[in-house]
Amino acid sequence: MQEKRKILMVASEVVPFAKTGGLADVCGALPKALQELGHDVRLLMPLYKQVDVKGHRIRRAAALKNIPLKIGSDKIQIDFRTGKLPDSKVKTYFLDYDEFYNRDELYVDPETGKDYPNNDRRFIALSRAAFALCESLDWIPDVIHCHDWQTALIPLLIKNEERFAGTRTVLTIHNLGYQGNFPPETIELIGDYAHLMQPMGPMEYFGKVSFLKTGVHFADKLNAVSPTYAREIQGSEEYGYGFQGILQERAADLVGILNGLDVDVWNPKGDSNIAVNYDVATLDKKIENKKALCERVGFTFSETVPLFGVISRLADQKGFDLFAEIKEALVALPFQFVLLGTGDKKYEELFRGLAKSNPKKFHAIIGFNNKLAHRIEAGVDCFMMPSRYEPCGLNQMMSMRYGTVPLVRATGGLADTVIDVDAEPERGNGFTFDAYDAELLLETIKRAVKTFENQSRWIAMQERGMKHDFSWTASANKYGELYEQALQKS
């Protein structure tokens, strides 16, 4: 039985308040699962322009106003607002400082397409605010759980915080491709740490100040968001992005914990977003959602023609360069394809072009719509994720919850959750391919199209996926174990 702990979770984005990726999904679900296990969990994030203050009943607090914060030689005053994670009792605090966070996007200036030039100041402030919040509340956590580079300075800064001498830090790496590397003068904004910027030092990375490297060096415990990804990022330049040697040095303190899924939100039995509700016992009703989706996108519905779907950020990482290589061959296949996503313009144009030339077979919705995302998960037969790398991935789990068969590249969390039906006929719940290769992707799509003809085999895959437990409970217990290991460190 784990001891109940006080845990402060600090993140740059949290569902449903603000989101750019899977980090937000994790930080919106894990705190609730930890609290259900009995832990006292509090959450800190910035108050972005996107946060619906009124809708989420976020309030000002007189005791959390005009709190001094130092960034280099600058002294600013911040406020915290308070709220709760929806459908939970998790107290959520929002760092309120308009100059840093009242922006149109979270990290990137939409006018330039580049990172905001003061991102270093913005997230130094978030890291320092963690200590200011706890002291203002007179609540000192046992563990501060940090997420990605935006909060990775906390394990360093805590060394100079006397009241936090008994507090330990855990850093979760959601995507090693984002490291928070800044010009060397940023060190002056962080504090008196120039001695850590010598070549190969704890904060230095190719002449820059690396927030993530700092966290990797100083955190008591580290984890990545799937067991396979934890191995991959230590094993090669392809996945390690130059950090593989740094992570190998911390191998004893680095574990992989697979993300869970909010099974209340992603539940076809009670999902109000979809046309017809169903579960594994009423799987035959799923086809009504396919009919509704076909009508929505202008396809002719057919029980015998498989409908494939993708919901994704349109980027090289997600495998869309492979799509581009095989687009002519895809047009010839007896299937239909619907995409929901936004991102790189070249891929937006790729799918717009396919849809324009083949309107009865391809449909592209450029943008994001949460209700439509649910309808696609429920309506398609097969969901595709041919990612170059995928630290964990959530859509393959969402798909299986909805009786939708995943087709993935066997990397990261995709390798940990999807079992190829041809390799293991009795356990298979989807289709996988290994090498990052366009022809292999095409052959795997062809395998899926062919397998769809054998409906008894297809239904068996659907049922295996729907019966799998993707809830956060198991993962939350593993995080509880990780916190205990961190607290045992001197």
C-alpha cells in the first residue's frame, strides 16, 4: 500500500484549459487518477489567453495577488487564480501575468511562425512560480512533478529553496524533440549558475542553455511516456536527438510508464458526440456511426469498403512524408479515407489535393474539431498512425476503445499497445510495420484492406481492443511507485 503524498504537478498545458499536444491530455487526466488513489494533488499552469476563465469558474484569490518574482535582475509581480480540474476535486492554480501569457498561441508567434523570443523568461517564471505558490499556500509538497522542458528548471532551482529541502522532483519527458535550448545569455535570467555552463556541463548543450538537459541532470527521477520510448531515446540519434548519451548516464533513474486514457471521455457507450452509442456487447451498432460519418463527408456508404481515418498534427514526425510517396497507389486501393488535422502547409495541400481529385474516396478537414474527432474514431473501420516516432500516442488507444482497428508503425507507445494480427493471430488487435518505409506502409494498408474482407477475424480484433484496460489507474500506481523511489533518494 503506497503512502499518500502531497504532489504538485507543474505543466505548460492542461486539458481542457489549453492544449497543443498529448502533454495536455496527460496533465488533465493523471492528477485525477492520482487523487482517486488518495494523493493530495495540486496543479499549476499559466493563465493563457485561450483559457475559458468564466466557463471553468476560475477565480481570483486575495491571498494570491501581487506576489514578487525575480527573473534575472528584473522584479515582477504575479497573481495566481484558482479553479478545479473538471469532474474532480483537483485544485488548479493559474499563473496570471498578461505580459507573458496573454498571447494568441502557447509557444509560437502565429505571425512569424517562430517561437516567442521571450519563451525563456516565460518558463523561468513558471518554474519560479511553483515555489512562490507553495509558500503562499503554506503547502510544501513531497514531490514536484515536472513535465517537459518548460518546467525542467525546477529540479535545479529547488536546490536553493530551503523550505523544499525534503521535496523531491520527477521529470517526465513527453517528446525529446523539444528541448528548450536558448542563447547563453539566458543563464543570467535563471540565476547564479554560470559555473554550470562550461562545455559539457549540466546546463550547456552545444553552446546554448538547455532547460531539458538541466532537468535531466538534476531531477531525482526521470520517466518517458512508454517503455519502448524510454529505451529508444537512450539507444540512437534518431530518437535521442543528441540526448542519448546524457540519458544513458541517468539510465538507473529513467523508466517508461505508458500513458493512460481518460476512459470517461473516450467511451462509445456514453459519448454524446457520436451518432449511436455502443459497447463491446452491442458492437453491431458501430456501423451506424460509419453511415453517419460517410453522410457527413459525402461518401457512399458500403459495408464491404473499409473506411480509414487519421486525426493528427500534419508533420513529418507523424509519417505524412510516407503518404506523399504512395499517394498514387492509395488512390487505386478499394478503400475510403478521411483526415482531420492541421499543420505543415505542404501536407495540408497534399490532402486537399487528394480530396479534390477523388471526392468519393478522400476527404480532408483542415483544422480541429473535438466533436468530429469523436465521430471519426467511432465511424472509421481502421485508424492510421505511421509515425516516425511516437513517445506514447493516444489515438491508437482511443481507436481500440471505439472498436476501430489501429494501423501503426511499431515505435514508442505504438509498439507497446498494438499487436499485429498476422504475427500473433490469437492476440492481434491491429496492424504494424517496423522500418520507416513508404512501401512497407503501403503493404500494411493492403493487408488491412484484405483482412477487412474476413469480418469474423476483423470483429475479433475489435473485441480484443475494446476489452483492453487503457484507464489511468495502472499508470497512476506506477507514478506513485516512482514518487516513492524519488523520496528515498538522499
